[in-house]
Amino acid sequence: MSVPGHGEVLVAEGLRVTYGGVVAVDGVDLSVPEGHVVGLIGPNGAGKSSMIDALTGYHPPSGGQVRFGGQDITRLRPHLRARRGLARTFQSIELFDDLTVEENLLVAADRTGVFGALRDVVLPARRAARDDIDWALEACGLQDVAGRLPTELSHGRRKLVGVARALAQRPRLVLLDEPAAGLDTDESLELGRRLRSMPEQGVSVLLVDHDMGLVLSVCDHVHVLDFGRIIARGTPAEIREDPAVIAAYLGGGHHAEAQIAG
């Protein structure tokens, strides 16, 4: 459920991403209104991860502009975007396997750097960091494994630790790159329920995932990317009926329609 926002927290205009002579993102316009959950979907190779990399500063765009909170961040480095409240997850799970789940979140929550985070691993955490960690653990349903090592968890729950680590920064906007990959049906449904509650807690969401049921049940608005260009945008109901989405994203036919219908 979206929460009435105050304008757009993230805006990309004419965004273009190239790798040598290959155009991965070709003049894309995309926005995330504050207090909303927005989806970005498309087939493999459509340019979704390249789009997220450009929005978060991990790959500089070759054209266009990115604004966050009304300010131009097109050339800002990733860690500076994170400090402004723009967080992300990655498809690959890269956790500190020798730290507990709680300690992994503590490292992410600390804005004073690695040494400050390591200090808090040894000494009692500051109240603000402690509150952020507790909130992120609850948001992802990980309170029961806070003291365990990531290597002791299932793949699905390790993915949730990655989401919680991003949330521990208390971002204004979080970009989730395939968070449901590896989750079973129950875990995916639970993730969806928790994502829908994020705007009520002050966090807007840009969700990229192949789980169509998750995206169409959670998002207020969906953008569909194919060959680096937006081919459709609208509400989940509109996307379900869009012939361009059925043909281009899922290959067409009754099987595609069934998948989009969830």
C-alpha cells in the first residue's frame, strides 16, 4: 500500500548506459514517487541491472541525468549516494560469513566507516545504530537468527539478510535487485508482505525481480524494459493486459499470459 508522498524521490531522465559499443540502457525515463513501491521488469539482458548500476553510481552513465531528492547525483560516487539515503542490494550474496547476522547489519548501519563499525562489534552499539538494526531485522523477519552466522542459514534467508543489510542504513529509497531469487513460495509471500509495508515506515522501493507474482502484487506502478528501452509502464492491472509485455517480456502465447496473470 502506497503512502501519500511529496513528489518524486528518484528521477532518471534520458539515462543511457554503454559498454564499449554496446548500448545497455537507451534513453530511459524512470521515476519513483516518494512513499511508493515501483517495479522494474524485463527479460534477461533487457538492461535492468545496468539501470540499477547507473542509478546507484556503480557504472557511470554515458548520457542523461539522475536526481535524488531533487538534487543531481549523476556523477556522485556510490558511498555518497548511500549517505544521502539511496541504498541497494545485489543479486550475488556477499556477506561477512565470520560475523553474525546482527553484526553484518551493524557494519552496514554504521555511517562512520569500517573502523567505527568494528568498534561497535566489540563495544555496545550506539542507540541509533541499535534501533536501525532491530528495525531491519524485524522488517525482514530475521529476529530469530540474529545471533547465527550466515553460513548456518538457508539460501533464501541469506538473501533476506542482504535485504536487511540495505535497510539497516535506514534509506529513503532502497533498490532491490532480484531479492526473491532462491526464496521458496512462503518466503516470497512473506517478503512481499514486508515490502508493501516499507513506505509506511518511510522507505520507498524500486523492485527488480523475475517473480511476476511478487512484482504485480506488491508494486503500485511497473516499468517494463526490453533491449534497453521502456516498452510499457502502468499499474499492475495495466501491465497484465499489455500485449507488448506479453509478446516481448515473456515470449507471447497462453503460457506467457498465465505467468503474467500470476
